[in-house]
Amino acid sequence: MTVIDVIQKSTEFLTRKGIESPRLQIELILAHVLKMPRMKLYLNFDRQISEPELVAARQMTLERSNRKPLQHILGSAPFFGGEFQVNRNVLIPRPETELLVEESLRLLKAFPGAENHSCVMDYGTGSGCIAITLARQLKNLSVTALDKSPEALAVADSNAQRHGLTDKITFLEAADVPVSPFSQHFHLFVSNPPYIPSSEIASLEPEVKDHDPLMALDGGADGLEFYRKFAVQVPAILLPGGALAVEFGDGQADAIQVIFDREGWTNPLVLDDLTGRERVFSARRPC
């Protein structure tokens, strides 16, 4: 079989299985198997596929038809121009979270003296994509990245090694925001916390509910459990003038603004992602 034969037949198969963007999925699988950029497939439509390559592509296509996330099949996911190892122990980095990184960079650059050195706490680091991306973008930045899952921290540490940034990031196992020994230590607190209401998890797409870790999804009864904690706990670790930036789910913006306003946070800002959905909230530490 040729490249174009595999693309056409596999696209038809994934279409019957109800997989979204079936041709794109098989092109990414085939590019991975053939170890070439996806766009180069278009220059090699007549290339013969060897039997080992065909077996590998078929197996990956079958896994995708069974709703295993493509990122888990390939073993990595792109984020903010970098590539990050992922598995079922971490949330798959998603494009909308890049907005959280952009807002974090804006907040840090606006902090007086940040060009000399700045400190960030990344809560619920997962794959480490936020911590690592911030460390890649800002030269004089140190990050403390927290997660309560040791398996997730192992993935994050591996990604930090992959990007050559282990000297700028400290990974810690923690379930809550630790005040001691971090009192008034950080310029920025950033998090993409669990924000899906517990009752809605069962209705999520199989790629999410069956493969993302539950602890990275479940935000409590109304999805706002972590924001209430942050509003109260985070001020103690921020320097005067320090800021917070968090991602949230659809329809949660108003409730989150009320939560932080009640605790005296200032300069609240809500940002829309590329789909026009309210996605990121930032604010300054209470005076």
C-alpha cells in the first residue's frame, strides 16, 4: 500500500467510527510512523509503506477508533511551540491554556524589577507545560511547580529535562498551596486547576473522562472548589503587588469574579480564548 492508500482507507474507517477530523488524525499517525513532518506526506503520496510501518499505523488507528486520545497514542502533545510528553497520569495540554501563559507573561513583565529576577508558583503542574513554557520564555525566572500526584511530577520532571530547564524549576509534591516557607515569595501564582463539576464528568467525551486523570478534572460540586481556596490562601505567598492567573470553564467567569472580589483582590480581568469563550481570570493580590 502507498501513503495515499493508507490515508484514504484509514480516513474512511475513522469516519465510520465517528472520530472528529479523521483525515488529520491519520495523517498525524502516519507522519509519526514514517518519522517525517506531516506536510511532507503530500510529497510522498506514492511512497510504498513497509509491512512493519503498516502494522504500526494500523494499531495506532485502531486505538484511535476506540477513543484513545491521539496525544497518548503518539506519546506527546504540542504546546506554545514546544513538545511535551504526556500519558494518562497528566492532563493533555490544550490550545486554550496558551492564553493563560500569555497572560502570565504579561503580568510578570509588568512587575517592577521582573527583568532581573521573578518567581512563579505553578499549582497542579501536570505535564509541566505551563511552568516549562514560562521558564523558556523568561530568562531570569524561577518556578516552583506543585502537584499532588507523584506520577504527574515524574512526567513534568522528564519534560523539564527534555527542554533543558531543570535548573530553573523545582517540583514539589503538595495537595494545597504551602504558605511556609513561601510567605510573600512569589511574583505570580498560576494554575489550570480542576474546574469541571463532579456531576458533569460522566457526560464528557470518552477521550477525556476515560483517559485524563480524574483528579485533574473534578472541581467539586460546582467546579469552583479550587478558586475558593486560591482566593483565601494565595495572598500569603505573593509579594506586594503580586498577581494570580487561572484558567476556568464555560460559564464560570461571573462566579469566580465574585469569589475573588469578596476576598479583596484588585484589578480583575477576564480574557476570551480564540473561540470567544471566557477562559482566563487574573487579579492582583489584596492590599
